[in-house]
Amino acid sequence: QVQLVESGGGLVRPGGSLRLSCAASGFTLDYFAIGWFRQAPGKEREGVSCIDSSGSSTHYADSVKGRFTISRDNAKNTVYLQMNSLKPEDAAVYYCARSDEVCGNYDYEYEYWGQGTQVTISS
């Protein structure tokens, strides 16, 4: 079965760093773009970042640009989100999701989703 499993979430201080992982199974990651989304309590889900199947094209929300970096390791069937200089507003459940070969611009273009990993910013 197609699965995406997020990991790496946890509790971090403002200004700290965290690396999230999205491990894929049931399909070959090489052929798909993977996006990261997040949802905070009482807020709508928002796109954070995306990387296309080749790894040559990346996208970032303005709110995280310069602080977050998305990457992929196809040999490990895994996509990463390195989060630096974390802010309280970054606290959310983070999800990874599969698009087609290129990054979709809308949530509905991502057909498979992971269960999410919680990121908590202290204070």
C-alpha cells in the first residue's frame, strides 16, 4: 500500500532547529513531487514547501523562506524538511503529501497524505 510516514517532530525552543522526515513506501519516490503542509489549532491547513520529482525545483511559503530547506534522498525514499530559526507561529502538525511529477499549487492536487507529526515551540 502507498504510505507516507512523517517523523522528527517534537518540542523545540524559539530559534531552535528541527529536521522532519517523510518516508515513503509502496511506491518509488523518484517519480513524484512531495509537499509539506502544516495545520495549527483553529487554523486552516497551509502549504509550507514542495520539491519536484527531480529535486531541481523547490518552493517555499513566504513565511518560511530563508529558514526552511526541503531536500530529498531518493535512495532512502525519503524527503526532509530542515527547519531553522523556529518561531512560535511555526507550531503545528506537519504533513507530507504526494503530488505528481511537479509540485501542485493546491491541496487537492496531493492525493496521498501522511498522518502528521507534531511540532511544538516552547514558551
